[in-house]
Amino acid sequence: MSERDWQANRSGQWVKGKSFDTFGPLGPWLVTADELPDPQNIPISLSVNGVVRQKSNTNDMIFSAAEIVSHLSQFMRRWCTT
């Protein structure tokens, strides 16, 4: 499913139109803040059939984790309470 109005009228980023909750799966994991003390220093990689294709760290991201959460919270409802 896609929300084409968000996609077309909010700077054209395709992720916006496909990221609303109930539109598709998210995960497979969610963690709490106490499990992840520094979200800006996490190694990340992508493997295809056991071959590493991309390797980086969250400190190389264009937008910080806080900025991404702030942005996503504009159109995704809160799933749980703390």
C-alpha cells in the first residue's frame, strides 16, 4: 500500500508513502533506549547470500536517529507506552 498524497506533496520521498503503520512490516526488531545507549554509533551491514555488500556505521548517516524518529512520528502513531 502507498499513501500517494504524502509521497507526491511532501518532497517526493517514496519512503513516506510506504511507511505508515499498517502499510507493511517494520522490524524485525525494536529495542528500548536502555538497550541501545548510543544510536549514533552502531555498526550496520547488508549481506546477500552470505556476502557482505554494504558495511557502515550509524555515525555516517546523513540524518541522526533523533531526526529520523522526529520525522517518522509525524505520520506513524505510537504503538506502545513506556
